[in-house]
Amino acid sequence: MAAVAPAPSSTVVTPRSLVAACFLSNFDRFTVGPVLIAVATGLHVRLAATTAVASGYAIAYGLSQPVWGLLSDRLGRVRILRGALIAAGVTGLLSALMPSLLPLVVARTVAGACFGAIIPTSLTYLGDTIPVTHRQGALSDLMSALGIGTALATTFGGVVAHLAGWRFVFALPAVAALVVAFVVRGLPEPPASGSPGPHRRPLAVVLRERWSYVVMALGFVEGAVLLGCLIFLAPAAQARGMSAAWAGALVGLYGVGILVFTRIVKRLTRRRPAWALLTVGGVLMGTGYLVAAFGQAALAIGATAVLLGGGWAFMHSTLQTWSTTVTPEARGSAVAVFAAALFVGSAVAAALAGPLAQSGRYGLLFGAAALTTIPLTTAGAIARRRYTPRG
């Protein structure tokens, strides 16, 4: 496949096929939760047992990231992206056909690992083809796709599972993944990917760079604060007597927040330094959790969801852009390791916060998250201000 040089600043465009692929990855990930009750009913098992469908998917989604990064550095971005989409489509369709819980858990776990390749590989592709001065704006387009996917997935999963059954919920994004895999084949392969030299040991290249550890640490804490505590918004609302559908709709405003604020981020990337954008994101996250700490009424939960979406748009897009510049010669591995740190952080925080949620101490849970944003934002802003992007 023909190589492509980095896009000149006047013609920076985020490929629509990448946007569609990232949308599908987030959409499939967030449809799992709303269908668990339908799966339990359909397969005649306990609801507690069906949580393995979601947890297996999430663990595979996160832990597969470094593997995909290594493979994309060795074999090429587009080749890995197409292969992952095809595998995700096949395993997604198999999920819709499984007759019992155990094979369903296995199929969904493999699907999670396959869908997990899409976002980091897409981010790396943009890092290879778009100049660093324009990169965060391009990444904002992907963040918008993730926001739309998140906002639609929770509603889609619940409504479609009720009307057409949980199997259709798994089948639709699987078919769409196969279609996008066909479209992605037209993307030119960046010249940096799949080349010899340092790419033979890309993970070693990443681990020799001290800034890699800074970005990974920030990603770990961001994942803990944002993703790890975000999942408790809906239970907090339900503890106040709200229905699952209403609570899910309120938390879906998180995706709306991402969509709105990424448009703002895209306009500001050329006017404001990266450390300032990161600071804004931290302030939005901290404010959001502070609101939830003082009350879990519908208005508070909805406002928190929107503010957290803004925090993701400002802070996470900045950290993701940063991860693409630390080791340009092993960009795929750097982005994947950052993503793995993010998801491991979210898992650790969820485990630590579980007892607080179990006892109904949501004010303390969200208050702790708000306090944690202070050192995260301060350290991130100082480090990013001192850092000089390599490419």
C-alpha cells in the first residue's frame, strides 16, 4: 500500500473511516451494561453471573492495548485496524448466537480485545500523518465520535434489548464493524509504521524514555478519577429512587458533554498552550465531582455528567496528544501503553470505591474524586509546560 506523508497544515482532515471505527469501538463497549438484565432473563441465569459478560470485555479491552501497539508498530496501522475490525465483527456476531452464558462470556471477551485495538491504532495513525501543531484538533474529531457513541449506546442498548432482544444489540455493531473494515482498506499506510530499526523492540524504546512514565502515571490517575468513579453516577441516582432508565439517560449526558466540549477544544488548540487546556479539563472534572458530592439529585447527576464530559474533552485529548509525541519512533506502543494505564487506573479505582458505593456513601466517594483532581491537574499542567514535543 502506498505511503502517505504527514498532511500539510492547510489540509488537515481526520479520515471519516477512522471516526466511524472509533465510534463503533465506544458504542459497542457502552452497550454492554444496559443489556445485562435482558441477558440474564434470556439465558435463565442470575444477574450477578451475567456481570462476567461486562467485566471480561472490559479487562480484555484494556489489557490488550499494549499488544496491539506492538503489532501496529511491527505490521502497520491500517493492517492491524482492518484485522481488528474484522475479528470484532466476527466475534460480535458469534456473541449474538451463543446459547448459554459461558460461551457468551468467552465471545464477548474476545470481542473486547478486538475492539480495544481500534482507538489506540487510530490515534497512532493520526500521530503518524498529522503535524503535532494540528494534532489535538484532529483528535478532537475522534473525541466527538466517542462522545456520540457513549451518548447513544446506553439508550440504544436498553431500548433495543427491550424491543428486539439482547442478541440484536450485539449483532448490529458487529455488522457495522465489518462494513467499516471494508472502507478502512482505502487508507494509505503511514511510512513510519511497519518499518525496521527501533520498531523491532518498540516497547523497549518507550520504556527508555522518562517522559513515558510521566504520561503513563497521569493516564493512570486520570483513568482512576474519571472512568473509575464515573460508573457510580447511575447507582448513586438509583439510590435516590430513580429508575434505571432515567439514571442511564442522565449519565448519557456525559457523552453530550464530550460532544459539545470537543468542539470548543478544537477551536482553542491553536490559541492556547496544552498545559492550559489540561488545567481547564481538571477544573471541570473537579467541579463536576464536587457537585455530585453535595447531592445526588437528578439535576446534580446530570450536571456532573456534562462537566465530566468536558473534563474528558479538555484533559484526555491533551494527554492523548502528548502520548503520540513521546516516542515517535514507537508511537503505537506509546499510545497503547498509555491507554492500558488509563484502563488499569479505572479498574483499581472502581475496586477501591466499591465498598463506599455498597454502603451508600456516595458523597464521600465523589468528594474523594474531586480532591484527587487537584494533584492530577497541578502535576499534569507543570509537567506538560516543561515538556517539548518531539513529533
